[in-house]
Amino acid sequence: MDFGLQGKRALVTGASGNLGGAIATALAMQGVSVALLYGTKSSRERTELLANRLSCLDHVDSFACYGNVRDDTVIKSAVDETISRFGTLDIVVNNAGIFTSSSQQQLSEEDWDAVMDINLKGIWRVLRSTFEVLKESRGVVVNVASINALRPGFGLTAHYDASKGAVAAYTRSLAAEYAPYGIRVNAVAPGLLDARSLREHAPDLVRLYEQRAALGRLVSPQEIASLVCFLSSGASSAMTGEIVAADCGYAMM
């Protein structure tokens, strides 16, 4: 499906991961030039490989850039590099995040802080650095939340659920704040994403999800990426402050 995004310019955080890579790829397939931000030095090579492949697409200029969302200076530098290369910025996708599971009694303060710092405060850092350019372009922000933001997760995830619930609340409030500037802000709330590692290391969780979901399966990263393209496009021009769940009907059962 053509969402009319050709020629747009996007920044995607957490682009080295399964979902981030799918989002960057889907945007590039729509003709969007993409800055792929990666958060750890060890993920540089695979992010650069993906960026190089995407740059082979017609009218697409993509590049990899170090962008640890826990470091304000690093984020400002990544945003500056993106604007210098693209001239402007139309789309910001806040995808960077981490997931951990633990009982709250055993969860360390360090682990609590890391989840909140990356999943929530990282969005604030990115948007603080991109606000002015998004105001000029009347751009779009898409945050990645989770269905855990809307209902309890799968156990031992209260801290993660809290971080994603805060992302949902932040999205709604920020949409109202940014609306006078012509900037739309929405979020996607994915269900359990399919991945080989998940099937290998958590087969019981996969089975539980598949048995409960109305469609009888997990969500593919490509499905969420398509939803991000929709929310980034004029096809969703009447939408702001929305948290769009895509969970294969898990929550309705």
C-alpha cells in the first residue's frame, strides 16, 4: 500500500532491533529517507548494513547513527547530524526500549531506573531535540507503547507495564501540547511480537498468547511497521493522541 510518504525524512530510535529494523525498512520502502539510530556500540555493524541496503532503494538516503537515548548529548548530536544530512525532519519514531521481567520485591533500583530512563525519558530527550524541526515541517511523532500499557502484562512485568503506561499518557498529553504547532503525536501498542528467540526461550508464553489471541497467533514486526507508516502519513491526518493497539485480538478474549 502506498501511503504517499515518498520524499519524507524520518528518524527511528532503536533501529538495530527486530521492530526498529522493520519500521525503518517499511518507511524506506515507502520512499522515506531514514536515520537509523542504534543505542549500543555492539549494534553498529548490523545497523550500518541495514542502512546501506535501504540506501539502494530509489530516492532513499539512509544512514546509521549512534543514538543512545539515555545520553542527552548523544541524542542532540544524532539529531543535528540527521538535520544536516536531510535538511529537515518529517517523522520521528520513538521505538527504543527494553523489556525485563522480575518480581517487584527482587527488582533492583538500577533496573527500575534503566527501564524508565530508556522507555520513557528517552522519548522526552528525543522530542526535546526534534521539536523545532518538527514545528517547521508540521511533522509527525509515533511512539511505541505496548498492550501492557492498557492492561496487565504476562506476570512479573509491573515496572515495564508502568513505563509503557506512562508512554501512553505522555503521548495523549503531548498531542494536545503539540497540536497548535501542527504536529501530530500518536502511539502504537503492539501485542507480543514474533521472533525466533522468543519461540526458542519462551515457548510457554508463545503458546499462551496463541491460545488466547482471537487470530491465534503472535504479531509480526512488519504489521506494526505498516501501522507506523499509516500513522506517519496523511491517511491518518485526523488522528492525534491515539494509542492504537495491534495484538491479534489478544485483549478482546
